[in-house]
Amino acid sequence: MTRQPLVARRAEALLGSAVVATAPVAGGDVATATKLRLSDGTTALIKTLPQSPPGFFESEARGLRWLAEAQAEGGVAVPEVLAVDAECLIIRWVEPGRNGGDMAAAFGQALAATHAAGAPTYGFDEDGFIARLPLPNRPAPSWAEFYAVRRVLPYLKLARDREAVTEREAATVESVVGRLSGLLPDEPPARLHGDLWNGNVLWGADGRVSVIDPAAYGGHREVDLAMLSLFGLPHLPRVLEAYDEAAPLADGWEDRIALHQLFPLLVHACLFGGGYGARAAAAAARYA
């Protein structure tokens, strides 16, 4: 590890402890990540993004703390927030380890406990972000309505504006939106991570799985499971089996995975273009 003066000075000002070494951390498409070793023995991770959107890191910190509340009830591990300001977030370092089946099963059980901690409503008390995109969270009375007007339609419009979906693909997605109330089962709002893809799941050297980089809100628990299934996760069948044992899922949940993948696919279409718009349309076509 070396010492990067600008990052070190920012961390020292926020933490009140000297930074003795830093090292760049690979991964992530949005912020720059740096590992810190502090004079008090703490190891931390600082994420920086100059000129970040207002409230960007504060929103992430709020989501981490909200998810961490569920740990007392056996919820999934979340790194401690050490400091946050407008251009950076500092969290306690999670030492990476090897994944394994027993860890996966424990993760499934813990994720079920986090979801079961619940939320007051579908949505959140403040809007947030997913990657660099704004994430509207104004509450809605039902999951079908929230998923339609806060998750699918805003990103379908943005993908259209960015020419990341064709008119035919957009029409296919829109044809499903009006039918969501008949396709999605009613459940109380779960406490969601909101961006639970493989890269945000850390297999720790302490034998626990931790989650990072949330886009947290109250929603249907199948959304987090659909996200895990979309981009793959080591030992995913063990995770899902343990989850279902701890908190049985509604009949037909596997048939709704693609339906709950519409949102992340449209987000990826907005961010990266490529074939994500076509993938979203293909997912929607399954329910036409």
C-alpha cells in the first residue's frame, strides 16, 4: 500500500485518525475506490466521486444503515458506515475470502431475515440513485403500481430518449405494464437491497456474506432474488433453497423472475445500451 495525499487528507478530516497507507481497489463503474489503513488499526474503504449528484453518497449511507438495522434479527451483514460527505463515503473494510455452499445457505437465510424486517410502504422516504441514475421512491399503495410508475416506466422513457430501445421493444414492455396487477402477488413491503447483483455481494474471509452499494427501498422481495438470478451468483441454487426454507416464496415465483428483471434490464439499457433493451423486451414478451 502507498499513500495518496488527496484521498488520505479527506479521510483524515472525516475520521480524525491518520491514514498510514492507501491502495486502489478495482471494480465499480461509478466511483473510485481506495483501501485505507489507519493509525488506530482500522482498515476501511473510501469511495470518491468529485462533483457527484447532490445527495449521492448520503443516499447510499442511508441505505446501508437501514439494511444494517435488520442485523439484530439475523439479517444479512452490511459494512459499517464510518463517515460520509457530499463527495465520498467511508465504510469498514470487508476482507474478501472464498465462497462456499455453507456460506451461500447462510446468506439465503440472512437475506430472508432482512426482507422480513419490512418497510413502512412501497418506496422510501427519499429518492435515491441506482448507479448514477436518479431512483424515484415516492410511495405507492400497491406493489404493481409502484413497480409500474417508479421502476419500469421511468427507465423505459429514458431508454427511449437515449435510443437504447426501439419503438417495437418499448411497446412490448408497455403492453405488460398495464397487466401487472394481475401478474404480481400481494405481499407486505420487504426491506430491499435494491441493486443486488453479484458484484455487490462480498464473500468475506470471516465466513459471512456482506452486501454493499444498495439502492434500498421497500418493495417486493422477489426483486432482489431476480437481480441475483440475472447476472449470476456462485452457489445461487443454495441461496434460493435456503431462502425459501426460511421464508417460503409465493407459488409461481420462479415464473415471475423475468418480470422482476425488467427494471434492472432497462436500467442497464439506459446506462450501457447494447442489447439490454432487446433483453427487456424479450423478458416482457413472456407475459404478453
